[in-house]
Amino acid sequence: MSDARTVGIKLRQIHLKARYSRTMARLGVLDYLQRGIVYSCVGMCVYAVTMSVLVHRDTMKRGQGA
């Protein structure tokens, strides 16, 4: 009984590994290019929001002293 269970577990592992390797295709150049563009846009958005907050705080601080 334990041998059958061990064989069943090993077959399941082999099946999952084969399924994983079929679904995980290599990424093409266009995929990497798209990821680079998307990450660059996200980085610029984060930078813009951060700078907007910093400029706003500086403007408010300068306005209080006037």
C-alpha cells in the first residue's frame, strides 16, 4: 500500500513538472521590451508624485514665512 502511494506521489510530481515546463515558455525580446517600458512608466509616476509632494510642502513652508 505504501509503495502504491509513493508511486502515485512521484507520478503527480512528474505530471506537475511537465505541466509547469509546458506553460512557462521563454520570454521573447518584445516581452522584455514591454516590461522595461512599463517599469519605466511606473518609476516616472512614482517620481512625479514624490516631487509634487515635496514641491507642495516647500511652497507651503515658504508661504508661512511671508
